[in-house]
Amino acid sequence: MPDAAGGSRLGEHAVYPGTFDPLTPGHLDIIDRARHLFARVTVLVAVNDDKQPASAPSERAIQLRGKLPARWDNVSVIGWTGLTAAFCRQHGADVIIRGVRNRSDLRHEYRLAAMNEALGVTTLLLPATPELAAMSSTVLRGLSSRPEHSLGAHEGRTK
């Protein structure tokens, strides 16, 4: 389906779920790429029982929204504590977006994609941009505890 600029989009509404604790340049890259593929992208700041985020999903959602460029007007950010597929059904999202950095991510995401497909929601796996593939939230949490390290902001692509 054509967008306002004459390009094409994969669907109306996609959801990009994650804990985003912290938000990484790789997350920003996936959001940026997804916003060009879909008319609307919801970044779903979620709960993952395997992780212990520093703050509640609603607080992380507010922080994340503040880090997105204002011109990304087709991107919304919401905190969520339920199943991603349930959010998609309740809010008319066509697709779940997931980033994949390596084989381990691919195996994990493939299992989740199969489960979400069984629940009626398709998953689109986007490979990490090579220069960002080694960065993870775990690495950033470790670096952020060391004051001598700082990361630059992601400006996003222009199209």
C-alpha cells in the first residue's frame, strides 16, 4: 500500500516490544527502520520475567518517548504488562517487529514468532545493522555504571 511519499508500506500498524532497559542505538535503528515500513509503529515497553528492569514499564515508556526524535510522528510508546499478541489483537496491529543480532537471537525469536503466529500475529524479524549488532542492553547497563563511558545519541535516518 502506498504511503504519502509514494513509497510502499508492509501494513498499517506494527508493534515493537521489548524491555528497553536501557534503550540502545540498535533499538533506535529498528524503530527508525520500522517507521518507514509501517504507517504506525507502537513501541511496547513490556515486562519480561527473565529480566529485572530498573523501573516500571510506564516510566520506561515516558523515558523512551523523550529520546525519540519529534519528527518520528508515526511512532507511539506505551507501557504494557500482558502478552504482546493480546495487545496486537486489542489494538489492531498486523505485525510484531523483532530485531535479530546473531544466531542465538534468531533461535529465540523464531520460537517466539512461531508462538505468536499460532496466536494469529505475524512477526517480522529485522537483522541488526552490522555496526550495532554487538551492542546489547546488558552491555550498556554495564557501561552506564562506569562514568568514563558515554554513548552518542542516534539521530535516525532521513528519507
